[in-house]
Amino acid sequence: MTQRRRPLSTPNAGFQRRHVLISCEHASNRVPEELRNLGLAKRHLDDHIAWDRGAALIARAVAARLGAPCHLGRWSRLVVDLNRSPEHPKLVAPVSFGVIIPGNQDVDAVEMARRVRRWWKPYRDRATADVSRLIARHGRCLHLSIHSFTPVVAGVRRRADIGILYDPAHAAARAFAKRLRSALAPSGLGIYMNEPYRGTSDGFTTSLHARLPHSCYAALELETNQRLLRTPVAANRVARSIADALATLLR
């Protein structure tokens, strides 16, 4: 049974740099050789359907600035999505953004279990073990999961530059999200809460929120618009803005 404790009540939930863990589930567009690129052309593997372009750069920059452990997914989300629960219908997606994934068309229960065992579980286990280690050593963990999103979906331009996703029912996460928005304001970027996705959608952080006491674990997903990440110079500028804002909040 999941145990719920009273959330921390201090403005930043008492979080310090030593409490932080960084993860980036969609860091890579690589496909294991045995899966033969899932039958896709290279242009598809370079596209958003396969990974979150620029997210790994931001994750590394934030982790380096805060001195935090950083977990980067090694494989494309098309192999098995590290940010989805095992029962999620898109854990292994047969179609993504209208693109048919040939290597995912005939994935049966046996193949699904194999992919979870070989490529999903090792990543989740390592990152979760680090969460547990931080809680055991310091009493709490602030988990920041780093992602990026496409500027336009179905012809609609997304307005956010950076989205801070959080669970409104989690007091510590909510408080830290609001402070982070304020800390990012001087960057001039458009900061939106729970856009372009909801902070309660299925994901690595929400699965841990459901299992761990609120008093010792809080998490945010940070989503960056890929139009800001088109060149290394631009991506590094955004990464510095995020890292600087977090550094002002975490001592």
C-alpha cells in the first residue's frame, strides 16, 4: 500500500543541490543493432518520433551545474519508451506522429516483455536506485526529468518556450514549480505551467509520485521548445538559463 505523509511546508520544500537527481528518458535516438533500425530511414530516427532533440544537452548542463547524478536513456523511445509505464498502450508504439514503425507492427507479449527486460528495466532500476539512495542519505529527493517538444503539432503553434510540468496535488512539487517559474522569468522566455502536457500524465516521475511518500520525493518535468534548440549555441543558451535559475533556488 502506498504511504502518504504530510508534504513539506517550507517555500522550496527544503530542497538543496544534494537532493537533486536529473533524468532524461528520451535522450537518444539509437536503436539496438539487432532491431535493424526498426525498419525506419535515418531521417525518421533523427526526428522527434525517435527522441527529444536537445534534451540530453540540457540535462547534462543542469546536472553539471548542480553536481547532481544524471541518468540518460540509451535507446530511442521507439524501442521501448522509458517514460511510459509497462501497461501503457504506447510503451512500444506501432505508429508515432502518423509514421508507421515497421519493426513494431508484430510485437507480441513475449517481445514486449523482452524489450522491457533488456532496455526499459535497467534504466528505470538504476535511476530509481539513485532516488532511493538520495532519500536514504539525505531524507529527500527532487527529481527533474528533462524533455523537449515540437514547436507545432497538427498545424497548431505551441506558445510555451519552457513548460514546467507538476502534479498540482503534490504540495512540495507545486511550490517548487512556482519558484522555478519566477526564477526563470528574467530569461525573457515564455514559461508556462503544465504545458504542453499535463503534469499528471503517465510518466517516470508520476509513477514514483504514486509510490513514494510526498514528504521525501517531489518531481518536475521540464519541457523545452525545440525551436530554441536548433543550434548548439542556442541550445547552450537555454541550458544555461535553466541551470542558472535552478542554481539560485538550490544551495
